[in-house]
Amino acid sequence: MRDIIESLSRALFLILNLDGELRDIILLSLRVSGSALLVASAAGLPVAVIMAFGRFPLRGLFVNILNTFMGLPPVVVGLFAYLLLSRSGPLGFLALLYTPTAMIIAQAILALPIVASLSHSALVSVDPIITQAATTLGATPFQVSMAVIREARYGIMSGIMAAFGRVMAEVGAILIVGGNIAGYTRVMTTTIALETDRGNFTLALALGIILLALSMMITLVLNGIRKKERVEPQR
Amino acid sequence: MRLSVSHISKAYHGNMVLEDCSWSFDREGVHVLMGPNGSGKSTLLRICSLLEKPDRGGIAFFSGQERLEDDMALKRRMTLVLPQVGIFNSSVFDNAAFGLRIRGMARREVERRCSEMLSLARLADKRFQRAVTLSSGEKQRLGIARALVIEPEMLFLDEPTASIDEANTRIIEEIILEKRHGMSIIMTTHDRAQAERLADQLLALRNGRIAGED
């Protein structure tokens, strides 16, 4: 028990002093996960819009596949990305394995179905009366779609934040494709795993506290978004 | 603008709602359609406002003697206010401005028209409020203001006062009476007294047809 308290107090000291190594790890984590989220949003939102407004065969099947992919195991994504990026893989010539870019690709694959699926849900749950109201006011089909997207904005933002929470906390995929190289591809979650193995709980605990604080911030933002989304009852 | 309804029929799931319905709306002013529930009043308005197509027959719009093409330009000369208005989750002003912004109108003109119409609908003091937090009656008033800012030549109102209180009903009736000149307003209502207060032409819909002036 005394060891835990001692490690905890040292961890707090590290956080308060914003230790250089700690800071670099946090910044790399935010850069990798933030970039992955940007890529996933740029690709996932159009997918959600096509699924919501498009009329094409097997659309229901595609939606089901998208929903299933929300629960992709990170290690499987890591393995898939590794096979793609390894020297003998189809993208091996890019020499991206064990780089932050490889980690971004793996996390983007993880985040994309979450962004697309939750955004799709938000879009299809917009009251059809909104579509009719926009149409009767003279909106073109494109303007109607934009009005629906605007109505679903809080749901879409919730999806993006949920995806951010998922990629920030994952370890399996980035460990496989990033290699956990100190000062280069070592992020918060992989550092916690490594330092715990080594018995160096101080850094692991410091990063754990920061990760928890980030999760809490994401939850607060999500709650704020949901509060805005909620429609007050009619008087 | 003149609207001619020719022999239209419409059925939902085998249930005939409109059957060989014809009429010509060729005067400005308020045309009030009355009829029992399920008589096809809303369906007729949805077809006339080009939101739905009839199963048989057709409608045509005329400007003078010229028949107008069924295109976006025609759709933008009219609007329908639905019973559940369909309020956007944005401010009262942004709701009012929607129809003008999608037409690419200049900001100053948007501001002028919306301010004027929100004042008429007695919503000027709520212009920055989130529209979804308005009461049912205020939402209905906003729906009508949002339709009127685009200055339609033909305005369809489907049961505009069906589920609101007397005070809001009075405001909406005042708006309709003030705006009746220079446009055709075709509205449905259950309220006989209201119909008589507002109508320049009172019509009855029976057995899926406009049975003539009531």
C-alpha cells in the first residue's frame, strides 16, 4: 500500500512539473489520435451521408456491416494494418511501419466506423418533418440534405467525440504498427503498458491520471453536446 | 398565379382519399377548405403544393394564360405550412431566414424582411431564442412568418390553428387577414366560425371531392 501511495505522489509530482518526457508522450498521443480523428471524420461523414440519403441496393446490409465494425478489436485492426504496411505488404513500399503515420492509419480505421455509424444514426433520426419543411420552403435536394445535416449536428459531434475517446484509450493497434519506440512512436497507452511491465509505476500512473482526466473531459463535452441536443418539452 | 386542379385521385394503402377532384383557384384572397377528418384536405394541400403527386389527374399553375413549368422556380413561388411546422433547431431568426438564405438573398434584405415578419408574428423579442424552446402557438406563428418572408404568390396553410390556444389563434388570424391581399391563401380548418371570419371563398370537401362553395 505504501508503494502505491509513494508512486502516486511521485506521479502527481511528474504531472505538476510537466516532465519533458511526459509532455512529449502526451503531445504525440494527441497528435496521433487527433490526426486519426480528422481522417476518420473526413471519410466517415460522407459515408454516413450516403448511407442516410442514398438509395441503392444492399444499403441495409452496408449499414449493418458499418454497425458491426464499430466493435472492431484493436489488435485485429493492428494486425490488418501491419500486413498492409509491412515490407512484403501492398503498401510496404511507403515504409510507414513503426512510424506515427502508421499509428494514425490504424486509429483512423478504428475510428471511421464509429464516426460513420453514429453520424448515420443521428442523420436518420432527424424528424422527417424537417425534410418536408425545408422542401416546402423551396430548398433543393442538396439544401434539404444540408438542413438535415445541420439538425443532426449535435449527434454527429457526439459520434466524433465517442470515436476520439475510443482511439485515445486503445493500445493494441498502435503497439503493433507503431512498435512503441521511445521518443518516436511511444504514446500514453503503450507507455503505461510498458512501464507497468517494467515495474516503473510512477510514469505509468502519471499517464493513467492524465488519460483519465482526458476521458473525463470527453465525457463532459459529450454531456454538454447532449444537453444542447435535447429538445425542451412544448408548453 | 392561378391553380387548376384537374380530376386528381389519391389513395393510401387502397383507401381512396381524393377521387376525381377538380377545382380552379383563380382569385387572390383566402380560400378555406372545410371537411371532416380523413376527407382529404391535407392530401389536397400536399398535392397542390407539389409535395406529393396524385395517382391520377394533375394540377397546373398559370400566370395569366401561360402555363408554368413544374420546376424549382415554380416551387419557390409557393409554400405550405404543415400542421407540425417542422421547426429547425436554431434561433427564431435563423428559422425565419431559412427560405431567404437558400434563395441567396442579400443579408440586409434578409434582416429587413425577417424583422418585419417576426414583428407581425409578435416574435421580435424572441429572435435570438432557440426556436425549439418556443410554445406550440409560438412555433405555429414562426412557421407562418417563415413562410411569409419568402413572399409566396400562393400560401397553403394546413390546419394552422388546430392545436393552439385562443390568443395564438387570434394572432394567426390577424396575420392571415393582413396578408390576404396580393396572394392566394388556401387553408384548411375544422373551425366553422374561423372559416367564416377568414374566408373569401369557403369550400367543402366531401367524399374526396371539392363539393363547391359552402
